[in-house]
Amino acid sequence: MYRRRATLAITAAAVGLTAALTACGGSDADDAGSGDTAGASPSASSMSMPADVSDQDAAFAADMIVHHREAIEMADLAASNSKDPDVLKLAGDIKAAQGPEIETLSGWLTDWGMKPPAEGTDMSGMSMPGMMDPADMEKLGSMKGADFDEMFLTSMIEHHQGAVAMARDELTSGKNTAAKSFARKVIDDQTAEITKMRGMSS
């Protein structure tokens, strides 16, 4: 299973808040809440999440938001760096699909009492599968034409494979029905796009 640095703040805040409230009572608990947890993410603890939502579901939603945002960033580069109509259409399709999915996932986290990852989250330390490192993203942005298309397709295939791996983890360990249904859709949609991209790059 992949490591979830993207959701470290969510888990840390939940554990820290629960520990503080358990160790202290009355006004002491209030003091701990206003002191030790200051500056922590306002994410809710697992105790306050709906009964049909697990930590795995919350981690999956938060990580997939960050993962989708990078895919959209990659797709945005195609608009200025590619002239291949098939690549441009693929990039447009990725944006059209994943933008609304980010909104759905963000809405779930809010409904579950958690704060979605902020826009502009630094992705350089993430270790989710398929994520590009900053150097490769910069290299992709510097390429034009056929060179761009080749690296874009190779990188996006790996990115999609990472999303599929994350979705499979959710199906295996998740609890929430809607999140697991979303994971199945990710697997179906992105597996189909992987097949398409392999055909385009051959």
C-alpha cells in the first residue's frame, strides 16, 4: 500500500486532538485544545466522522484530490506545448473528467468534517504512486511538439496507473459505499485511457 504523506496533517490532527481530550478533562482539555493543537489542520478526528466513513476513505479522497490536480497541471501543459490533435483532445478529456471529480471529493471531505487539501499544496514531498517529481514536471514543461507528446503520454500512463493502484486500495480497505463506487469508476475510466494512450504512443 502506498504511503500517504498527503494526508499526514489529517491523521496527525485527529490523533493529537483525541489524545489531548483523552488525557485532560474539563478546563484542562480546553487549555490543551487552545495550546497544543494550535495551528493544526481543522480536520475532524475519526471519532467525529460519520459511521459509514473510515480513515481509509478520508485518506483516499484527500490523496486523490492532490493526484488529480497534478494530472490537470500536466494536461494544461499540452495546450501550449503540443500540436497533436489527439494529445490535445486527451488532455481536454482528462481536465473535463477530473475537475468535477475534485469538486466531488472536496465536498465529501467537507461533509465528513474534514478540510480538503488546499489549492497550491506542495506536491514535491508526496509519495503517491505515479506522481511526477518537480524536475520531471519542469522538463515536461520545457518540451515542445513530438518530444512533449512522447513524455506526456509516458508520464500520464504512469500517473493513471498510480490512480488505479490508489483506487484498488480503496476497494480493498475502504468502507464508504460512495467512495468505493468512485474508486471503481477511476479504475474503469483510467484503465481505458491507459489503453488509449498506449495506442497513441506506439
